[in-house]
Amino acid sequence: MKNESTIRTQDRAVAYWLMICCALVFAMVVLGGVTRLTGSGLSMVEWRPIMGTIPPLSAQEWQEKFELYQLTPEFQKVNADFDLHDFKNIFWLEYLHRLLGRLIGLVFALPLLYFAVSGYIPKRDWPKYLLMLALGGVQAFIGKIMVASGQVDAPQVSHYRLTAHLAAAFLVYAFMLWTALSLVFPAARDAVKHKLYYRTVGVFVLVCTMIVSGGFVAGLKAGRIFNTFPKMGDDWIPNGLLALDPVWRNLFDNIATVQFNHRWLALFTFLTIVVYWLMARGADLPQRVRPAVNALLHTAILQVILGVSALLWAVPVVLGAAHQATAMLLFTVMLYLLHGLRRA
């Protein structure tokens, strides 16, 4: 029979492993953003999960990869002036992105096997961890069909699949982080939800909606039009917001509408966080949650600054990637708050 000290040590080991996986997923999301912003995502034509780990090693292999790329719509319609050197520049980013995905799979699967066999993870919890593994596989599959959507006719991936790919990454990240927090901060038997919990859920839903909205902005490259703030060009409400038929399509397919919705949803979310912060200051919060409340406000301020700056400069790579990274940081702080207030 394991004593309580042994269980706590084992739980912390599993939690630290999950947090390492979370850090890798965080890096994966940021690198994926850089890949998209540099136009590198369609450079690897083949999908070879095992053999694709080895990059081209000879001049002949590089030439073969380049010739495959020359058959794609992206080369023919966008990058027809590319030579082999230009191709290598975009190939390496997508290669690193896929390699990191494979690394995450190994870093998750191999320790999982060890922890399961050694008893660190009790049998009753095996389905939970297997579900994490399955969700990681789903995330990879969505990435595969996303890339395939940009190699048929138009040299651009489906913005629906890109948003699903992003949302799946956030879902896997949230599942692992929540489980890790539950191992590090186990709930007491008399734990109850804090009175601020459900309001925190509301803010979290807003943040998630804003992130999904940002996925559509990224997929449609909607940040490269109306590069003014707070107005969109010369107008507060630009023409053509309801140009598509049926009307609901404008929410997802109309570039102007997608940007309009994202910028005002972001500002509304920011104001909601400010109000939440003012409310939380006067609340009797658990000690571990208090720093997260301030971190939420600071991260939200940074996110707004980066978002507006990225818009004004038509989304340069550095600002676009920083904006996406900060969105994930904001998401992380919200998860920590939710976890702490649910088990107050």
C-alpha cells in the first residue's frame, strides 16, 4: 500500500511531465503561427509521418522536393519566381513545425507508457490519458487535411480547417494543463466553488470565442486590410459587412466582417476583464489565485497592444507571432483561475 507521501511524489512527477508537454504544445502553436505568417505551410507536399522525419540530405533530394513543390498551386500562382534557395527557406520552417509535432508525440507517449506500467498513473485514470493521446492524433489529422486543402486549386488552406486545427491545439493544451494542476493542487474534501467561479467561466468563454475569431482572421488573412484603428479606413462600420448570401456566411467568409467582429469582440473582452479585475480585487480569493487575477489584466493589456500594433503594421511576422503567443498565455491564466476558484 502506497503512503500519502509516495502518492504525492508520483503525482508531481506526472504533473511535471504534463507541464513539459504543455510547454511543447505552446511552442508548437507559436511556431505554427510563424509558419503561416511566412507562407511556409504548403512547402512540404508529401505527408510521411515516419520517413518525413529525415530532411533532404543531398542536392538531388532537394531538387526532387523542389520539383514536387513546383506542381502545387502555391508555386504556380504565388511563388513562380522562387528558386531552390527560396524554397529551402520556407521548407525548413514547415519541417521544424512537423518535427516538433512528432517530438510532442514521443514526449507524451513514452513517459505515459512508463507511468502506466510503474503505477504512477492508476488504472482508473488510464482512459483520461489515452483520450489525451487520441486528441493529439486528431490534431495531427486536422493539420494533414488542412494542408491538403491548399494543394488542390487555390494556394490557401481552408480557414475553417485552420481554425479547427488551432482550436484542437488549445483543447489538448487545456486538458493536459488542467490535469496537471489537479495533481499539483488536489482538492480538499470540503472544497466548494468560489462565488466568483461562474463569472470567471463567463470571461473564459469570451476569451475562447475571441481566440476562435482570431483563427478566422488568420485563415482569411483579414489582418491585412483596414490597417487603421479604431476606425476601419474612414468608417466605424465599413460597407459590405453583409455582402454575402446567406447572411450567416458573412460571420465566417467575409474578410471585412471577420476583422470587424474580431476587433470589437477583443475590445469587449478586454473591458470585461477590466471589470472582472475590479470585482476580484474586493473578493476573498484563495491565496494562490490572487497573483493570477493581476496577471490576467496585465496579459490582456499586452494582448490588446500587440493586436492593435499588428493591425496597424499589416501583421508583420514578429508581431503576429507575439499576438498569438499572448493569446495562449491569456488562455493559460484563465485556466489557472478557473481551476483555483473551482476548488476553493
